[in-house]
Amino acid sequence: MIDKQKEKVYNRVMNNHLALYRKYRPRTFEEVIGQEHITKTLANQILAGKLSHAYLFTGSRGTGKTSVAKIFAKAVNCENNKTGSPCGECEACQRLSKENDINVIEIDAASNNRVDDIRELREKVKFAPIGAKYKVYIIDEVHMLSDSAFNALLKTLEEPPKYVIFILATTEVHKLPATILSRCSRFDFRLLSIENLSKVLRNVFEAEEIEAEPEAIKLIAASGEGSVRDTLSIADSINAYANGNITKEDVLKVLGTTDHDLLINFFDNIINKDIGGVLKLINEIDASGKNLAIFAKDAAKHARDLLVCKTCQRPDEILNFPADVLEKYIAQSEKATDKQLIAYMQNFASSETELRYALSTRLLLESVAIACINGETSKKN
């Protein structure tokens, strides 16, 4: 009984030291959120037995490229595959779940980018898988390979053994030679919406028994900028501060970002040419201990977001905002002209670096805000 209690405590401690994005990495295609256009296609290919010998997974960081590659590697070797997704219970799935399985080879092209590394890979490709249908090579950050390494890889991609599947993953697909692109089935991973990232967070927080305000979840999701990994890493940091009970104020304090409502209030004063209101708000922001350089950066982004709302027919396709926040931005954008918003964006953007080193950050920010009110543009632009 005592041993079981010790084991329980040990497991809890070890789990606490495992990053959330690693602990909650999806294990089946169904658990992957926001990439259904890819997971459904891959599952259908597996069920139909129509597999390509080489796949290219491209997209921003943290969107699930490596996770989907690992799920795919298990799915093509699964002994009880009825849905296209790995069952997770058969001997092959259990074995392939281990990080060091010899039939799934992960290569980091950032540190293995020489031609000799690829030649070594070509030699190992000749050996058949052991206890599995396929050997799957996952080459991450493949754009980092040298030109000679790409040429060596090309020969293997042209005529690989029938039991070998290559998955090339990259965040910079434009750096890949056309000869490599033409030999791969390409899948583009999308950045996730705030709604999808919020769903991920709610599921993780529920599993971890973490309390979080709905607005806090939205802010964390927005700060992840479409990346699941970044979102969960940020959530990890904030939870360490909040100790299992995350509020909106905790998120703003840890991230140093500015509340949407505060920015809207600040810009209302600028648009209405209320110098006193602007000075009062800057005083309150400074007194709260907020970094004014970060505020200037947030203000520049806010002006840019207003410009998107003002000039684009579908701002929701560009701005990853909750519906209620987007509505406020659209309403405020109608109060200013394109020229004004461009001037605001330029003024605050150019002042950010100066504010990091200014002796009086408050005075400089006040000057920039008043310049916006007077319709002046920074001399640097």
C-alpha cells in the first residue's frame, strides 16, 4: 500500500515537470484539432491503401506537423486499423509509441544537414523494417539541408524501397528545391483560430484540474498566435504564476500585454482629440508598472488592426479575434480615416525602440500620443 502511494506521488511530480505541449500531444488523428483537411485525407489514404512514398508537411511552428507525422507512422503500421487512425492497443502501436523505435526515424535537419548525413540515411534505407510494415523517416526542418544534401536525398526520393515512407517537415517551404517539391504529396498546416486554441486549453485545463476565467482562456489563446505549442507553453508559464487558478489579470501581468478594452479607450481619446484623457490614461498605465515600450508596441498593433477592419471586407480572415472583440474594433475603426490610422501605426511603431532606452519613457509616450492627436507623423517615417 505504501509503495503504491509513493508511486502515485512520484508520477504526480514527474507529470508536473512535463511541459503541457508534450504531455498532451495528440495520439490519434481525431485528437488533432484544426487540421481536419489533412488528417481526414491521410486516414482515407491509409484505409484505401493508396500511400505516397514521400509527404511534405509545411506550415508555421506549433501547428502539428511532427505530431501528425508520428500518428501517421503508427497508423500505417497499426495491426487493427479500422478508421485510418492508430488503435493504440495493438503490439505495433505500443512499440511505435516508444521514442526509440527503430522503424520510426526522426532526423533534425538543422543539425544533420551535411551530404554525409543523407548518404548515411541512404545506406540505412536499404534495411527492411523489423516487426512492422513500413519504416518511416521524419526529417524535421528539412529546408536546412545543404544543396548537396538535397541532391543526395533526391536520389532516394525518386526510387525508395516499397517499405519506406518519407515525411519532410518545414516552416519555410519556399527554400526547398522544385525537384524535391515535385516528388512529395504536399499538406499545408494552418494556424489555429482562437476558438480552436480555446478548445484545446479548456480540455487541458480540465484534465489538469486548473481553474481559468473564460476571458483568461481567450487571452492565452490569442497570445499563441495560432500555434498550439506556443499556446500551451504560455499556459504553462501563467499557471506556474497563478498556481491553478488563472484570472484575466494574471494573464495580462505575466504576458505584459495590454487589455483590448484599455487600448480601445486609449484610442477613443486620441480620435476624439482629448489630450487630457490621453494624459490621464498614460499616468494610470505608468503607475500600474506596465512597460511603456510594450504598450507602444501594442498601440502600434492596435492601429494596424483598426486599419485592417477599416480597409478589408473580411477582417475576421486576417485578425484572430473573438467575435465580441472584433465587433468593438470594427466600430472604432469607423471613427477614424485611413490616413489617421496609418499615422498612429507609424508613430507608435517608431517610438517603441526609443522607449526602451529613453530616460523618461512617460514623457516620450505622451509626446507621441499628442502628435497623433495633432495629426503629426513621426519624422523618422
